[in-house]
Amino acid sequence: MDLKNNLEAAIVAARKAGEFLIENKNQTKKVLVEHGRDIKIELDRECENLIRDELKSTQIEIYGEEFGGVISSDVISWVVDPIDGTANYFRGIDQCCISIALMEGMKSKIGVIYNFNTDEIFHASSGNGAFLNEKEIRVSDISDVSKASLFTGFPASESIESQSLFLKNLAVWKKIRMFGSAALSCAYVASGKGDYYAEKGIYLWDFAAGICLVEEAGGKAEFSLIDDDRYSVKFSNGKL
Ligand code: LIP
């Protein structure tokens, strides 16, 4: 697998998508679906189409949040979230990004997460380290929960019992942050801005790029399927 050229292709695609989202930042946005706590806007689809066009030359399958595609244990695929943190983008909050991963089965070989609002591009490829813009990043070395920051999201469809347990588990951390972007939460663990990211009920495209980033930055990425396509994830600095 050509990691170098594919990483370059993912960075170019993420930057082009970022320009497009910045251009449209202050425009009225058309909502396509509002279902439970999820929101989908027309720009999600337009942005995924733009990324698909950019990645076409790599001749690799594409699996994206908006248009689906192929993902399986014996296929190499791009996994694309055109806007992670759509609700934030919609309301003008800058915690949102583009996330592009290259997956070989469930192994994340390349991860690119681009916060176009702050022009921060997090990127990693297997065996070559993780970077924020051009500076190498590492996970934190905090090993005491009472000194550590947890990033998480409120569980969307859980029973009252498990929501109470979720709240109880928060009490042990020094700080809790809910950004509304799984991908950025992973990138922040990889760059040592926080120490642990855990969330239940998210999709592969939300965290696929984060796996490579966190692992290459020296951390640990654990995830398991909890239903057809939703995952429970735990990404950490490996010391907690
Ligand atoms: C969002 C995630 C967020 C999670 C939301 C949603 P989207 O992704 O990144 O962390 O809590 O449920 O899945 O829909 O903006 O791509």
C-alpha cells in the first residue's frame, strides 16, 4: 500500500473540502434530515461528493457517512466523514472537522482530521508518527484519573439506569468536555490536549481516522460494535 501518496491525496482532499466549508460557513444551510439528536444538512452531501471526486484518482473504494459504500475485512477503503460535528457547523461553532481514514479491514493505516476553522490538520500514517500541521504530536503521560481530562458525548438512546451509571463514572475525572465531534476528540487525545475519549453509539466514520492518529501518537484505540453499525469507543493515552 502506497502510504505516502495516499496520505498526500487525503490531505489535499481534506484541504479542498475545508475551503468549501469555509466558503459556505455563513450561508443559510438546508437541513435534509433531523432525526432524534442527529442532523444532516445538504452541505454534508456536497462535501462528501467533493471528497469522493478528489479521492477517485487513488482507485480505492470509498465508504462515506452520506453515500455509504464498501467496507469489509478483506477490502481497503477510504472511510470519510465530510463534516464531523455537523450540529456545531450548522450553529456556527468551530468544533467541527473533516475526517478521512484509509482502512485495511479494521486497521486504520492513514488518518487525516482537518479543523478548517482553525486550520489545524492532524495527520498520521502507519509506522510514520502523528502530526499536527507539520509538528510531531504525542499523547499525554498523565496516569492518574483525578488529574486527567475525559472527552465524551452524552449517550443518545440509553436506559435511565445506564445514563445514571454514565453520570456516576464522570465524577472521577478532573475535567469533562463534550465537543460534539468524535474525530476532534480523538485528535485532541493524540496531541495530548486531553487524556481519554469514550463514547457509545458512534459510527466508524466518526473515529476511523482517530485510530491511526492515537496509535501513532503512542496511545491506545479500543472499539467494539454495539449494534449493526454503531460502536462503543475508548481512546486513551495508554496510561489510564
Ligand atoms: C457526531 C459525532 C459526535 C457524536 C454525534 C455524531 P456527525 O458526528 O462526532 O461526537 O456525539 O452523535 O455522531 O453526525 O456530526 O458526523
